[in-house]
Amino acid sequence: MSVFNNLRAQLEQLDWPNVYLFKFIVPNNNEHMALVSALFDENADIAYHQSGKGNYVSVSVKEVMLSADSIIEIYEKAAQIKGVISL
């Protein structure tokens, strides 16, 4: 059973394609930022906000997604990046 089953059930209630907002907390270094940014295409709207102490960056991404499965796929890839927290 996938840890994303509840999310999948919620997403399947939406009409597709749809704009989806992803949020991640990422360690503030170029490697982590590049790996997270690479999960999205060049048309994605990506915003970065540094934490108060500068150790982390909040990454918000708006992108048109085609299905619930495409969203789950991105979260699964993000989970493989050490130190990245999906919100």
C-alpha cells in the first residue's frame, strides 16, 4: 500500500488536466535545489523562499498536471532526494 493512497483518492476527485501546487522544504544548497527543480518542466512556475536562518529553502511549484498519477510520480521522485521534505 502506497503512502500516497490518501492523496491519490483526493486528487482523483479533480478534473484533469489541472494546475497543482507542490511544496517542498529543501536544504539550502545548489545540488538539492537543482534536483528538485529538475522534477518539473521549463513552464513550471517555481518560487523560492529562504528560511530565517538560511539553512532551508521553501520551494513552491505550480504546474499543469495531466493526472493524479503524474503528481504522485513527482512526489515519489522527490522522496528519493535526501533531505527534501514534501508538504
